[in-house]
Amino acid sequence: MRPPDQNEAARRALCLGALVMRSKFESIVISSTPQMIAVHEELATQLNIWLADAGLIASQSTREKPLISRALGSWSRQELIDAAWRANSLGVILWALSQFDELPPWDRQFTPQETIRTLNLFAPIGPFMEKSILRPEAEIEKMRSLAALWHWRADVRRRQDESHDPQEKESLAAEARQAAAAAFGRGELPELIGGDFPVFGKAYGDISADEFNEANSIAVERHYALNWLCGYAADWDVVPTDS
């Protein structure tokens, strides 16, 4: 499969931006006044009109189309969480389109605000399409490999947590330290902490369960977007992220 071209990547960013925007509307109406709900119902309607007027309907994924079209307030809690996390995939695609100079550290999420602001939703898409310059394939592939490495470290941590065998736990920790040393030698890690991947100012193996969940989700979202950018799947809804 070929990687998406610049136009396809820019349109994917706009569709993801619409999804993230709609997730913000959903979160707002959960505890809003009737007046605020009415305002955001109108915004949700206008978002769908904008998608149609901008010719983006065909670029939405199979899962996105019905989700964004549904009545405001009808999303499940999991749908809301999943869509909000897509801000991190969106941030990666915006980076690939040269909208951001660099990605945040691997323990910091993209916020919905910083990604949506870049897109200027509800406005004509021409200016955004024109200023989107896709980075060279080699640069995107290098970042994809790094995302896969961080995703792998998360999987190793999960296996450590699930294991009841002290010998297996130590073997996995040694494997992680070896990979961290190699990555540091290649300049892919800014430092080592306790010989391990540095995250939240700690060694990866020492972070809390909540910190692990966040670091893992960041790595998964970035890996997902970068695999799509590198042509691992044409269908946005089914991008593989084997680590």
C-alpha cells in the first residue's frame, strides 16, 4: 500500500479535527444548562454542514461519519474517550504536515485546543490545504520507528505487571534496559533514568498505573497515526499497531 499523499493527509487532519471538536461538544453538554446545550446542538449541526460544504464527507472514515452525524449527547462514555484521544493522532498528522516543528515529549499529550486551533474549522479549507507541507517519507518513517519503540516499551511494562514470576520480571526489565541503551546511543532518547526510558521524570518501570495508562495511550495514538502515514493501511479505522 502506498502512503497517503499531502492532500489525503491534510483532509484526514480536517476530518479528525471535526471529530475532536465534536467530542468537545459532547463533553460540554454532559453538565450544561439547557441554553448551553441548545448552543452546542446548533454548533454540531453547523459542523456537519461545514463537512459537507468543504467536500470532506468522502474523506471521513466509516466510523466517523455516523458518530459525528448523531444527535448531540448520544455518545457513550467510551466513544467520548476514544474521540478525545484522537487529538494525539491528529497532532502527529499536523506535525507530518509541518504545522508543528516537533512532537511533544512522550509523556505529554496534545491538547484538543492546540490541534483544533491549527485547522481553523468552519472556515474554507483552502488556506489550510495550501500551508500543509508533507515532510519527507524518511523523516516520517524515522518517527514511526520511534513510536513503535515507545509502544513496545509499554507492552513490556504491561507484561512485567501481569507476570507473577520474579525471574521473568527481571528478564523483561533487562530487555528494556538494553533497548533503552541502544536507543540512547542512536540519539532517540534524551536521557536514561535508571537505565530505562525516561517518562514523567522517572524510569519507565517505576511509573504509577495512571502514568503508565497515559504514556501507553500516547504511544499507541502516535504509532497509529504514523503507521497510517507510512501506508500500513489505507482504511483509517483499521490501522495495525503491532509492537
